[in-house]
Amino acid sequence: MAEPDDRVSGLLREILSEMNERLRLFEQRLKHYDLRIAELARADERAGRLMAVQGVSPLTATALIAAVGRQPTVL
């Protein structure tokens, strides 16, 4: 481990270390959610059809499905 820089206070060093840890955890959570979204997209026929369009990712496909909702029922 590198020697601490005397130009940076101990408090600032502690805050930056905590922020770094929070960022690392946040990135892990994002990765986890990306994997979950990809799994949901693979299991959904509608998402599969949307992802067949060039440039449509699992995130875009599932977001579009969520925004549009279900197909209307015929009365």
C-alpha cells in the first residue's frame, strides 16, 4: 500500500475511501440487475422479437414492454 499523502487530510482520505467503496457496491448491483434483465428478456417472447431488431438490447426491449404494457383484451 502506498504511503499516505500529507497534503490530503485523514478525514478527506476516509471520505474518499468510503465513496470508493459505495461506488464499487453500486457497480456490482448494476451488474446484477443487468444480468436479471437479460434473463427476463430471454424468457419473454415479445422481448425476443424486439431484440431481433438491430440495436435493441435486453434493457431497451424490457423497458418498451413495461412502458407499453399488455395487449388489450377484446371485449
